[in-house]
Amino acid sequence: MSEATLPAARFDGRVAVITGAGRGLGRAYALLLGSLGAKVVVNDPGGSMSGEGLDTGPAEQVVQEIVAAGGEAVASTDSVATAEGGQAIIGTAIDSFGRIDILIHNAGTHRPAPLAEMTYEDFDAVLDVHLRGAFHVVRAAFPLMVAAGYGRIVLTSSIGGLYGNAGVVNYGVSKAGMIGLSNVAALEGAASGVKSNIIVPAAITRMAEGIDTSAYPPMGPELVAPTVGWLAHESCSITGEMLTSIAGRVARVFIAETPGVYQPSWTVEQVGEQLETIRDTSDPWILPVVPSAHVDHIVNSFAMAAKGAANAS
């Protein structure tokens, strides 16, 4: 079947929970899935970019847009920042639609400061929404998905989590930690039809306020939404992976290792002497999280040690 004749992706009968769905990227995800037949829980407390305040308006507005277009949606203004909030958000899906098939964790706050000046309060506040928030909703949804034999989890990382960014250590730590959470969900969900992946999005939203974006190419949230939609769809064929979407470009992001160097013993000086070979990325190991990257890393490393020892004897 050619690409031109592929049937349109639909989400009929599926229930999606989307956090941070009142504005920006989350709103785009909710509107897209709602237009394609999903029943959507639009979660957003409606607070400021720093996470303060409560406004039911943004979530309700998105619900109204979905319903006006012929879809089904309900609003949730509970906060992902607490375990109780996470349970309540997933509970809204169960109470309203009887199930949970898709979880997209997009909620986030922003409290920038240089590392030497970052307060513990601001560090924790951002982790509470991004990283602990992800755990709170995944922890509530995951057992239900496993019991149902189906689920799609999409967590949000960032180039700030992959590569770092000055002035936002709380954000970077949160987004890096998201990768570990997704990988464990992918591993533990594999036997039950539950897939978990990471989106690394870039779009002009209110988080870009204060940045001169006049020379940027088109970067609306709607450019990211189809990639998230595919990760959330039943046809998604990957798990434990990361896709990035920026300015119309979609690509895979992955963690790899160089083969490295085996020696039966090392000195500090020898590490420096061998550094060029240690860092040579021309023949990388790319280890799939599912089914066995953790084990493969150990097995491959042990095999090199055994081969090296045999050659030395």
C-alpha cells in the first residue's frame, strides 16, 4: 500500500490524558487527538509559567474547542505536582470515559537561575511538575494500562535535558530524568502492550517569552503534534526511544557507546594516552532499550574482556 493510500490515523474509542494541555504544545496535542476521535482529558491548572496561581479557563477553553468540533473532552485542573493530583487526573479519565489508553505528559514550569544562584525552592518546584509530575501520572496510569493489555505513554524531554542549557539546571535535570522513567516504563510494559517513548519538542510557546524569535523558521506547536500523535497511536512500532521535532524536522535521538578499549589493568596516564580511541565514534554501539540494552551493555563489555584476556594468554 502506497503512502498516498494509507488510511487516516484515528483514535476512535481511545481515551487520552494530556497534561499541560491548556496552552502551547499540550493544547495542540489535545486538539489533534480530539479531532481524530480520541476522548481527551485536558489537564491544566492554568497557572503562571513559574507554576503559581490557578485558572480553569485554559483547560475549559480547549475542551470547548474539541466539543465544538464534534469531539469529546473533559477538563481537569488537578496538579501533577503531587501524588494525589496524579491519581485525580487519571481518575478523571476513568470516571468520565471508563479507561485510559494514552498518557502524554507535557506539563511544565520555568524558574530559571544560574547554577550558583538556584534556590532549593525553585529547583524542587520545577522537578515537582516536570519529573515528579511525570512519575505521579505514570504511576497512576501504568497499572491500568498493564491490566488492559494496551497503553501508549509519551513523556517530554528537551534539548536542555539532552545537552544542557545555562541557567536552567532544574529544567535540565528534570528533562534528563524523564528518559530514565520512560525507559523503565518501556521495559516493564513490553509484555503487556504498553509502549513508552520520549518526545523532544521545540516550538514557540509562552516559554519562549523574552527570546528574539524573529529570525526563526515556522515553529508552531502544530508542527510537533503529528509526531506526538504517532507515538500515541496504536500503530506506533517503537518503544524506549526518543524522537525530536523542531521546525518541521523529525529525527531520532539516541544514546550510544563507542566500542572503547580493553586492557587488563589501567593507570591514570594510560587513560589519557588511549583517549582518542576511547572516544572514537566511528563504530558505535546502539543498544535498544527493549528488549535488553542493560544486559547487552554488560554482555558486550564482558565479551571484550574475555577476548582480550584470551589474546593476552
